[in-house]
Amino acid sequence: MNHPERQYLDLLADILRNGNRRLDRTGVGTLAVFGRVMRFDLAQGFPILTTKKVLWRHAFAELLWFLRGETNIRSLLEQGVTIWSDWPHRGYVRATGDQVDIKTFEKRILADAAFAARWGELGPVYGKQWRRWLATDGREIDQVAEALRLIRKDPASRRIIVEGWNVGELAAMALPPCHKTYQFFVADDRLSVALYQRSADTFLGVVWNCITAALFLAIMADQAGLRADEVVWFGADVHLYLNHLEQAREQIKREPRPFPRLRILRKAARFDAYRLEDFAVEGYEPHAAIKAAVAV
């Protein structure tokens, strides 16, 4: 049986071979293809790439942050997760003219709650939309709670969707959602999820997004008493930044190793009450990390 990670390596090769060269929002530039699919059967292991070391704990922390409905980077920084720092740092520098470096900015976020409340906020990003989508009549809709209700009470529903693309609030977001739509599917005692990603940073972001989708699936299945089955990933604008091309070529040369296994050590009372220590990833033995810069 072909290793499931081959899909990802083939995707890198596809972009390098067939990608359209484009000038993008960041100014870095990309090679891009349109419309690609990957499928990960969790019976074959948990989809953390092995051809480079991935900080899966950080990806888990981010997903739990989404599920709690949080939108401020302070609680992420408290766990050593810095992936969202670039956007508020840039906003602070532009607004104040203070050319503070990002590490000093992060330290101030951690040390000063008032500063964090003013400058660590990302706007109505994922957590806000997932847990507190503002309806036109003023109600706040908890999409995750509603999805779990449908999984339990109406498993054949075709409306078990968690959506991040709130057109009315995009302008207020530090970054509009890239992994925008999740749809769940129940078959007997199995739960699967499909993720639609409008913009797919394939070397950095997609790696992370497959992990968070798989963990989201595992948590919802755990809460519903079902078996986590399959993650189906759909990418629209699937790209490599031009400063990631050599890293992609290096990764393609590497041989995949067995995917690790995920164990949930404690079933939380609610989907938003899981902690990082509730999860164990067993058998993860990746190749060395490959460094690449995030395009902001």
C-alpha cells in the first residue's frame, strides 16, 4: 500500500512542475495550481508529516485555541506558540511607528495584560466565527456546538458545517480564513471530515492544516462516541511561495516513515475543555526539520 504521505510529496512535485508563477498579496510570489485533493484514513495513522519534523504540539494548541473561541495571541504565547505573532506585530509597528523587534513585542504581550488586550487581538478570526458567529438579528451562533448536536441527533444531515468565511467581518480580521469550511459526515459508527481550503501555503500551512483537521475530527468523534475515520482535504489555490522552492525539492527526496498514532487520554466534558496533555502522539520519528520563512 502506498504511504499516505506520498500524496503530499506528489503535490509538492506537481506545483514545482506545473505551477503558474504569480505575484501574490505578500509580495513574495508563488507557483500555484488550482483544485487538488488529498485523503487521509486515520486507520493508517495520524497525518503528521514524517519527511520533515513538524511541531505538532503547536498545531494542537492552535486548534484548542480555536475551539475555545479565542482571538488574542497571548494564550498561545503562554504555550510557546508564535505562529500568529507576525500580524499583530506588524499592525503595532505600523500604527505606532515603534520599530520594536517581534521577540520584544511578544515579551510585552506576555508581561502586560492591557498591552495584550490592545495589540494582541487578531479581530474576528477563526475562534470568533466558529463559536460566536454574529447573526443579522444579533444572536451569536456557536457553530461547533451546533455541528456536534447534528452529529449526535441528525447524523444524516448535509448541514453539519463549520464555516469561517464571514464576508461581513473579513475586513476586521488580521488574516481572512484560509482553511475556511469544515463539513462532517457520519456513516454508521464512523465520523469523517472534509476541509475546503481557499488558499493553501503548501510547504508550511497545509502541513499544519491537515493536523488540525484530523484533531478536530478526533475531538468531535470522541465527544459523539464515534470512530474518527477520514480527513478529506480540498485545496483551491494551492501554492508554494518562491522562497520555499528549494525546501520543497529537498523534502521530495526523503522517504516517508510510518505515521504516528493519536491517543486521547481523557474525554473532556465539552469539546472546548480539552487540554494539550489530554493527547498522546506515539511513534513519531520524523526526518530533520526544514526551515522556511512565513509570508505575511
